[in-house]
Amino acid sequence: MLPPLFADANISIAIVRFLRLQGADVISAREEGWHHYEDEDILANAHAMRRFVLTHDSDFGKLAIHLKHPITGIIHLRPGGRPAAEVIADLQELLKMQVDWTPPMIAVYQSGRVRIRRL
């Protein structure tokens, strides 16, 4: 099971709904009206709520690694800009994987594999 998530504005509502149907605890920036927030604000809010940021945006990793912003975790789904059905198919595969979601960490998922970076 995935950790508690904070879905960035680039994560569609269809994806958020799919995750909820799978039993995931997800807050959506779009649903909360936070789609205009800067990445730094999304990251800070997610960390304050002890949630992983779910995103298609690599900028979150840069904030965490290079600028040392505190994080609980980031799940970066690559590549971005794909139809929700393709992302959902990726998430179905990710949900089958045995991943240790112990924070702080960054997980990058692409093409059936997940890379983990512990911070």
C-alpha cells in the first residue's frame, strides 16, 4: 500500500479517484483549490501533514535534494503529460510492488521499475 499522499495539481482527479478506490489516503491540490500554490508550498504543506507528494514534476526532487527542503517523501511518476489511463496502469503496477515507504525518500517510477533515493 502507498503512504498517505498529497497529489500535486498535475495529477488528474481521475487518478486521485482510482487511488482512493484502492484504499489510498490522498489529498488533492486540485480538489483543495491549491492548484495555484508554488512547488515549495506544496512540499511544505505535504511535509507538515506527513504526506508524500505525488507528482509528474521533477522540480520537487530538486527542491529536496539540491535546496535541502524538508520532505516526508516524493513519488515522481514519469513521464508526465500522459493520459490518466496510462498513469493508472503504472500505478496498478506500483501497487503490486513491495516498496519500503519509510520516509524521508524519493521514489521515481517509470516503465515498470521504481528507483528509491533515501534522504
